[in-house]
Amino acid sequence: MTPAQFASEMSRLGQNVSRETFSRLETYDALLRKWQAKINLVAKDSLQELWRRHFLDSAQLLPLLPQGNDPITDLGSGAGFPGLVLAVMTEREVHLVDSDQRKGAFLLECARQAGIASRVKVHTTRIEAARAWKAPIITARALAALDQLLDWASPYIAPQTVCLFLKGARAEDELTLAGRSWNMATERHGSLTDPSGVILRLSNIERRST
């Protein structure tokens, strides 16, 4: 996928990509390729389809975000997908949580060079060890099965929290298992980048009484 094709896909979603945003994404692209030579940020073969497999995969969450400008908390951020892409493409504050110190350094440098460091907070700690805050929006991609993911996210979940989780072909099985421990309103949205993938938009999340 070329940057122009990325812009076309975003336009189909009703999202205009400004010249400034493109510049930030190109900075992100260049830095990821540079750092990838030193540390393993993403699967090597995925670099050939960076704009589809990582940028578009992350950016497709934009129309599913709640209205307003509430901050986003991204769990298991890795190389910044989806959290850093959402920071680049919105004006929201974004908290990126990842235990890998080298990836944390990459995220900080990328935010700095993209000119969004004032809105990006990097927390280099294990999710379960972090001093949690109540998060209006929680995102995660390919981090863990849904029941485990909700356990990790639970300290961050408030009554109005919306979770956006990028899941694969086993999403329905994961929902069934998680439903044994959690009550939640569930929306399913097809993935633009993975025919077998789904985006789960969860709200009204609360642990079932034992």
C-alpha cells in the first residue's frame, strides 16, 4: 500500500489526512525502518506493507473513537500500534504502556521527531505493575486473549470506558470465554486489513459477581 492508497482508504472512512499528518507518518515510517535495523520492533516481512499492516490497521480505529477529545490509553504498545498512530492522527493525549525499555525509547523519539511529544506519555512498565489511572478509552492490538486482556485492563476501566481491541479469527471464542467473567456491551466491526480480523468495541464493562 502506498501513502496515496492509505489516504484513499481513510477518505472512505470519512477521515481526511492533512499534509501535516502525512509528514508525521512519514517521519514515523523512516524512524521505524532505522530502528528496526537495531531492535526488533515489528515482524521483518511486515515492513514491506507498513502503511497497510500497521498504519491503516491502527488508523481504522479513528471513526470508532468516542466523540470529544478524551485521552487514549494504549496497552502493550510495542512499536506504537495502534496508540502512537492515533496520537499522530488526532489531537488527543495518548498514554503508551509497554515494558520494553528499548521500545519505550523508540516511542519517545518518534513522538519527539513527529512534534507530538507534549501529548504522548510513555510508561515503560508491565501493565499489571503500573500505577493505573481511570482511562476513558483503552486500545490494544494482538496483546493477549480477551479474558486476560480485560484482567490487565480492569484497573483502568471506569463506568464510561470504551475499549477498542483489534482481534483475529478467534475473537468469538475469546468473547465466549470472557463472557464467563465479564458483562459488557459488544460491537463487532470488520477489519480493513485482515479478512478474518475484527475490531471489538466494548463498553459498560464490569466484572461478574462470583
